[in-house]
Amino acid sequence: MSHPTPLSPLEKPGNEHPPADIHAAVLESSQEPTQSRRMQLWMHRLSVFLFVLISAVAGVLLILLPWTSEWTDNTLLLSYPGLRMVVSSGFFRGVSSGLGVLDIWIGFWEALHYHERT
């Protein structure tokens, strides 16, 4: 012979909504960030910071480096005179500098539009 199990407060007839203290407990537990969430948040912050930093550094290098003598007087280009002529043209230098400006723009745009994921 089986004994009927007692009904929980949620299962009793006429109890369509759980008690208010259960809602409060669920809200409190969901608002407290866990250790893994904090770690994910800091990893996201670090990845955005590194992206902005690398974008800015690469952009500045692409803006300044084509207009220096190191751009055309290096050991790689000395053995390829055709490539050296293309790389030393004003058009190629301008395109490289334009990509540098675009790279800086993308990095700062990412920094300005950063938001915390919760």
C-alpha cells in the first residue's frame, strides 16, 4: 500500500503563484555575480583593451613607417628591385597610411562602443 506524498506549497490546489519569498531568493541569487562570471567579465575587458591597443599601435606604424627610409631600404626589398619600386611609390605609401588611419578608427570605435555584458 503506497502512502501519498505530501504536496509542496507550489503543488497545492489554488496555489497558482509561488510565494513571494521564492521570487526574492531567485532575484538575489541571479544578481550576485559568480566567480566564473567575474572572470569572464575581466577577460572580456582585457580582450577589448588588447584589441584597442594593438589596433592603435598597428595604425600608427602603418601611418608613419611608409614615409621613413626603413620602408624601402631594408634587406628584403634590396634583393627585389621590382617590389621595391612598387612599395616606394607614393600611391602604395598613401594606401598604407590610409589603412593605418582606418585601423586606428576601428580600435577607437570599439573602445567607444564597449559595454559590459551582464
